[in-house]
Amino acid sequence: RGKATKEGTFRGECAEYCGLEHAKMNFLVVAQSAASFDTWALRHEHPPSEPASQLAANGQVVFMREPCAGCHTIRGTTASGTIGPDLTDIGSRLALGANTVPNTDAYLSGWIVNSQTIKPGNLMPPIPLSASDLQALVAYLRSLK
């Protein structure tokens, strides 16, 4: 356990050996004031709102139709998988894959199509999608904040 002495975003590393991918288990710690944390926590008490754009709404359909919803949870939807991480707030995350790459449209697209090229050995299989389905899915996931 650590205690922050100043506000900021700091890189952390797993401190317990947990297998071959141990060296790739990084994370970001965001240290902030109690008031800022309370605001953040309040925002995350409720499931995300319905997609605001048609593209994101189409992406939600793709998410539910493809294997995504079988492995991942998005609170407030029927997606309740437990194998992969909860994606309820993926759009607000700074990085993907245990802080392997920044959370950008390009990296998120790459992760969906073939995450093994970004972080070999992770549990997510390649998801072949059409370009339009991929664009819609990325728009949906980026809207989840």
C-alpha cells in the first residue's frame, strides 16, 4: 500500500509474482483531493447513459451480438461476463491492457481486432469485424465514461 503526498498520476507495477506476464502488469494511480475523488465516485455509481450518437448505438448492438458481452460486463446492460475486465467506464481510462498502451481509438481498434499483437498471452481472442462494425464498437466503448 502506498500513500500519495501530492496529487497527480503515477505509474505502478504489480508487487506479487503471479505468472509469466508479471512484468507486464502495470497500472496508473491517480492521486487527487478528497473532493475530486468524491465527484469521480459519484459519477461511477450509476451505469452509463444510453449512447448519444447513432454510431455508438450501432456499436452497442455490435457489442451485444459479438462475443464481447459473454466475457465483459457493462453495468446497466445485459452484458455480464466475468472472464474479461468490466468495461463500464473504459472510455474514461487512460490506458488499455494493464497500462500497456494509451487508450486511443487506434489502440482500442487494434486491441479488439487482435489484442495479442499488443499484449501477447492475454485471454482475449481475435474478434474479426467489418470496418463499419469496428468503427461503431469503438465509438460505443469510447462513450462509456
